[in-house]
Amino acid sequence: MRPNEYNDLLCKIKCSDEFRSRMQEKLKEAPAKEAEYEETVSGTEVITQKSRWGRFAAAAAVVVLIGGVAGGGAYHFANINEDTKIEETQAGDSILYELKEHKDDYDAKLIVMNPTNGNTSIVDINKDQFFSYMENNNVYYELPYVVESRNSISVVFSPVDTDKDLLYQFEISENDTFNWRKTENGKKSTAYYSYDDGINHYGEFGQMFVGSEIMEEMRQVSKEYLEKNLKDIVDSVTGQATLTEGAEESRDIKYEVDSNGLLEDILSFDWKTSYAVYGKNMYMINLNKMNSYFMMSDMGYLVLLNDSFSGTYKLANSSDLEAFKSLVIAKHLSLAQYDWTIDSSTIKRAFSTQYEGITVDFYPDSGQFTESTKYVLRDSNGFKKEISSLQWVSCETDEAEIYKDFYSMDSLISRNGYILPKTDGARQYAYKLKNESSIERLREICDEHLIPLESGVDASKYDIMDAFPESYKGGEAQFRADDGQFTESRECTVTDFDRLKKEISDLEWTFCLDEMDNVYNDFYIAGAVISRNGYVYPQNGSQSNISYKLKNDSDIEKLRGILDKYIEIQDN
Amino acid sequence: MNDNSALYAFNRFGDTVLRTAFAMTGNYQEAEDITQEVFLNLHSKPQEFESDEHMKAWLLRSAINRCKNLRKSARMMRNSPLDEVLENTLSCEFTPRDNEIREMISELPKKYSSVIFLYYFEEYNIREIAKILGKNENTVSSLLQRGRKKLKTELEREGYVYET
């Protein structure tokens, strides 16, 4: 393709008159108030930096205020959905005082249930203490709807007079919303509220009326329950996350979309519910559905919310925190967090697509000014295993030593002790050897597995097998007498592709550089390019200008025999 | 700098954004949808730009991000040719070669197509592209090299001569 062909086509692409006029009309109108998709552009120095927090808050109708550093964290959940006009009200008081006035007519029982395992505790509650608590904690807003929460504590007021059909129920949830429900003659009415004084009422209420032992038991989360609810949310991730550092600064980071891997890694830890969320850094994972969000913090917290479920969790064992940071956050989010230990599976994953016999470019500098030289990767599994057995930590991507003496695979690996992992999008961090003393070992591994590629280096049977793309299954093929620029190609049929591939790969081959003129002469295109003059040019997309040549000229006749046996040229 | 409004931005850079999206998706309909999203978003959430160039860079980045996040909907016929209807709509003619190039664009991973577009069509240099895309210059350089190589491989496979 000539650049001018590309440019010619793009020059033809312009807004149609219809589209132009439609857009102009829309842009003349007042902008729609829509919080569906906030702009995610960064890096172009837009002057107005807005907090990204509002998007999620609006989407979820719930916001978590981050306390920041450990120990100082206050939080609350509050309704801040801009689309919903909430008026401050004390409407709940009417039910509260109505009930208080007749408190002696009612028995009160407190019910706590752990929905993940069905365990329920029912305990007596001191009514006077309850009313006193309610009166003393009266800063809340009325909500027009319920904000679902996993755990809740209910207080049921049932009439002493069993003939009386009037029941009251108070329920406080772990997201610090509460509701009053009144059931009279079978008719229910419910009012919803949210505390707004920054106090953890659910926790406080639980401690005061339930007791720490039962509350702790209620916080246990079964793996099945978490998996069921987490799966739905994790499946909706979009590949982009927002890192919020402290409570104000935020920026977009890339998330490697590996839903199953993320789910598996999160579930490898034990979790319990939490009333609060703490973190120096909070990671909001974007979901492709509204009214849902998924957040993790570097202090070991998870927040999940979707249409039918919400929950706040923390690591059950604080000793798991470092492992969580490495196995979940560092592994799945491309973070600019440096000097974190990178576990060996992450290092292996950086080379996951490397396979036996792949050719690799080696650059003595950034590659902008010098030609690369070719290497071939041998014993790729051994290479990955040995590289990952070294100790690595995260580092910045712009360290100069990364771009010197490096092999360019999908990931870059520098002989100076760095790996720049492949990612699809903005790469946020690289890995470097934790100990400089390991550099020599790294070089030894490279020298052992990355062999300078020169014409004449033996190719393996698997190199030849891999020269054919997986998608090609035989059948249609073509034959050309020359490079195809001047003559018509002739249709062919590959009668038994598996045998053809096997018999060709059984011959002895060597790597061959820059002999493309010989390759494109009397050749078949049958998955790979196979020249009757003794060449195979791979078409697996992994390399260019590197072909394979028969090691012994005496095998050329054998090759031709194989080709004639399995490829039939059609009569034109 | 004349105006920060989305209408001004559209009148000034509407074609550029559409072309960017087309250069990444190879599909006119998708490109139109992306363009609409970019400008409606700017309309509902105005930004302040220091200059027209700043505005353009922001719009390009916005379009490229959206292309990367694009999920194919059923109505998008990715491999449909640039048909007669589109020719009439845009009052121009598409050659068979245009169709081939469009298909190659649509097959090319977006990380390469964005860099190739910015380099060859918009004629930004590596440093400018790095700034627009938020990548470092080495990455951009490498993407450009690999993108060209990938195009070349595809074209060689089809028997074309690749010229740079």
C-alpha cells in the first residue's frame, strides 16, 4: 500500500451533509443532562481537571468518601444522585414517635441474618435504649427508594395484643441507610432514609445492641456467595479503571481484561464484610453497565454494587495484604506503583505468547537509529521458567536502561535487568530485577535461550510446523511461477494437508535471511509459501524476511516429490 | 482561539474526527457514531482549550479512546464494502482498491492504526503522537514500526508491493 492510496481513501471520508446538519442541530440545542459516559481523555493537558468520582457516584447513587490513610478514615454512604432531588426531612420521626408513644404495647426483637450462609440470630433489645439512640442520632435524609445492602439488622415491634394487626419494623443496613416499615391490616408502607453525619451507624448500632461476637460472625462471607455476586460484576469490566490517589487526585489506568483470572485471584483470599473502606489508593473499575461499580483499595477492601446487590468487604486476614496487592492489584491493573514485588506468574504471563522458535529482534538502543539483529528463542518454556525464578519489582517505564540492549518480543526484555511487559494500551509500569547481582544470571539465561539468527542456523521440526497458520486446513491453494506480479496464479488443491506439513517438516531445514527473491519463485501458497526451490516462508504473522531453506540441496527433489504428491495444480 | 463550544469544534474538526474513527474502524457507520459521541460529550461537558491545536489533540484522543472501547453491535457490518449508498451519501467514488485498504484498516489492531493514521495522514511527529496518546516516544516508535511491518506482512501475503 502506498501512503498516498491510504491518504486518498481517507480524504474521501467526510461528514455527509445529512450527518453534518443533524450534528449541528444537536449541538445548537442545550446539552442533555446525561451522566452516561464521562469523557476519559487524558494526556492532552486539558486545563479543567475534574474529579472522576462523580461519574461513579451518579451511576450508583452511592458514594464512598475515602478516609485515606489507615486510622483516620471516616466514611459514609449517602445519596448524592444529582438526578434525584432529596429534601432534608425528619419524616421518620413521625413513625418513631408514634411507636415510642405506644412502646409498652409492643415486644421488640432484634434479628441479624448473614445472607451468605443463612445464619440468623434473634436477641432481645432494650426498647428505651433503642428509642434513645434513635432520638440522639437524627441527622438523616429521606430516600425515595431503597439502596440495597448485603447485611442488615432488623428490629421488629410486634403487638403484645395478638388481635391487633399493626406491626413496625426498623431495619438498618451496612451502607447506613435504614427504613421504617409499618404493616397495618395487611397493608405495608415503607419509608427509606440515609444517615448523613459521617458516623458508622450500622457498626455502632451493632456493637450497642447485637454485640461484637455475633456481629463478627455475621461478617463472614461464604466463597460461593461472593463468587456468585462478584462474577456478574467482574464480567462487566471494560478494561479501564480510575485510580484515585487520596480523596481528590484521580487518573485513568488500564485494566487487563481477564475476568476469570481476576475473579479467581480475588476469591483465592478470605473476605469478610466491612463497614468502612480505607485505602491510600482506590481503584474504580469501569463497568459496561450503569448502576454498577466495582472498587478495590490497596488496603485490601472491595466494594461491589449492581442492580441487585451491594457489599463492602475487607480481607479476612490482614497478613494477606501484600499478597493481595501483588496477586490482584499489581497483576491486573497497570499501576504506576513502584518497588512492588512482582510474582513469578506475572512474569511468566509477560511472555505468555512466546513460543518455541519465534524470532526476536535485538536492539542495542531504542531502535530508532540502529538496525535490529535477529535471534531465535529456544526452549521457550525453560526461558520463561528461568526468567520468572529471578526476583522482580515494578519500576517506571521510562528508565533509560530498559531501552538499551533489549530483545523485542511482545514484551521487551533488556539485558540490563528490565522487562517492559506487553499490554494492550497505556503501559504503566515495567519490571526490574530486585537485585543488581541477578543481572549476570539474566544475561546467562538470555544467552542460553536466545540464539543469534544467521543463515545456516538449524531450524527445528516445530519451526517448520509453526510456519503454517493455524487457520489453514488445506484445500484451496495457489501456485505461481514467479513472484506473482506479472503472471496469473494457478488454482491448486491440497489433498492431505496434515501429511504435507509433516513430510515437509521431517526434512532438514535451516534459517535463511533475506533470500526472498528465491522464495518467490515457483512457489505455492498453501498456508505458508513453499517454493519448489527448497524454501518455506512462514505465514504465521510472527516474522518477516526470515524463511527456511533446505539444509541439503539433495533434498530439493524430495521436497518436490512431496509437493507433487499432495498438491494438485488445476488446469486453467 | 475562537470558541470552546462543541459546535465550533465540530465545524472545525468534524471531518478530522470522523476520519480518525474511520482510520481505526474501517467502517463509516461506526465512524459516524463515534464522531457523534465525541462531540455530544464535549457539548454536555465543556472543556477549556488553550488553542485549536489543543482542541484537535483532545478530540483525536477522545475519538481514539472510543474506537478502542468500541464493541461491535450486530448492525455493524464490519466487512461490508463501501457501497453505492455511501458513495451517493458522500458524493464520491470508491475504487475496489479503496475497499481493500479499508478492509486492511479494519483488520489492523487499533493500537497500530491510530499511530499510522496520526503519522501518515495527520503528519504528527513521534513526539506529538506520544503526547496525544499518552505513551512514551519509544512505544510510539515501536508501534509505528510494528504496524508498518504488520501491514507489509498482510500485503505481501496478498501479493502486493508495499511501498513506504
